Amino acid sequence: MTALTLAAAQSISVPGDVPANIRRHMAFMQVAAEQGVQLLIFPELSLTGYEPSLAADLAIAPDAAQLTPLRVMARELGLTVVVGMPIRMAPDAGVMIGALVLGADGSRAVYTKQHLHPGEEVAFVPGQGGVALAFGDDRIALSVCADFTHARHARAAAEAGANVYAASVLISEGGYAKDCAQLQTYAAEYRLLVLMANHGGPSGGWDCAGRSAIWSADGRLLAAVPGVGEALLVARRNNDVWAGHVVAL
């Protein structure tokens, strides 16, 4: 296999402040490009913070003009980036928890969260998922938080040919051990590299755990951010061997 470099952005979102969060995303993108990253994923709802009560007002169309700086920067850096945001596909449509894929080639795609966490149905409607991302012979399946709590989601990704499972999440301190054990199990059972991007600070009233992590396809923990705060977690494959490291921001 060819060389491949992926990264998880452990970012901290300013509640409801999309312009400020876009600027912070761009700072992460610049550091990722300096590390040779080809695909960068952000946590769930990273552009707004996890703020269900604000989602209806903050919902963004995938082609919204306010996202232009991210699209342009992704293309200029040759970096594909996955950002989290509440998405409304039409004026009268419900709001979905989305992951917007801004391609290094200027393309745009949308993944929408299929499985809502209990209580999220008050603010959101279920989405339809999305196709895996192709990087040469590699196929990278996306997941947004509660999606991965359904084993069939990761299993379907592997059966469809994915060799990487990239999860954008909000995981609290209380749920961290259980959720990471589940992701680690998927890595070993389905022979997937698993990359998890978590919030680095509180969001929506949740005490987020940080500790974004990478597991190899045999279930070993390759690298993890040691705690909360902002950081870039990089997974790099050379000569078919994956290694991970943390870059402080």
C-alpha cells in the first residue's frame, strides 16, 4: 500500500460562534498540512459546538457562503477535511447532525448521522450516512458518534471494503472507557484502523473527555492525546506499518 497520513483534530468549539470556530478549524488545517496530512477529521458538530438547543438557528447548508474559507483552504493545502455541523438540506427540512467533507480537489460531500443519541430527536432528525472516502486503494468510512454504538454500522463499513473507520464524536468522561472499548473491538474484529476525534473541552453541558485515539487493525492503541485541550493526533502509514503521534497546538 502507498503512504497515507490521517489526523484527528481534538478541538474546542466556541458555543454557537461559527465564524470563530471556522478560524480555529483553519488553524488546525494549516498544522495538519505541515504534517503532510491528507485527511483531517473534526469532532461531532465542531463548527457550532454540541448545542442542540441552537441547532435550528445555526443549521448550515452544505454550499453556504460562510463555509467558503474552509473550501478554499482545503483546496489550496491539498487537504481533505471533515467538519461537523448541523445541516439543513432544504428550508422546510429537518436538521441533521452532519459531517461535511471538503475535498482537496474542491469537491464536496455530506455524511449525516444515522443513529441519534437518546434525547437528540428533540432537535434533530436521523440522517442517511454517506459513502466511504477513497484515497488510492484505501477506503475510509465515516461515523458520527452514536453511529458507532451500533455494531452493524462498523460491520457494514468493513463488508463494503473500508479499511479505516473515522469517528467524529462527543464522548464524556463517564462514557469514555465503554466507548473506547467498543471502538477497539471493531478495530480487531473487522481489521480496521480506527481514528477517533473527540472534543477537547466542554460542549453543550457535557464534560468532554478529550483523549482522541487511534487503534491499529489488530486492536492495539497506537496513540492518544493524553487528556483534554487542543491537539492534533496524526496516524501515518509507511511500508504498510501504521504509527501515531500527537502534535500540540
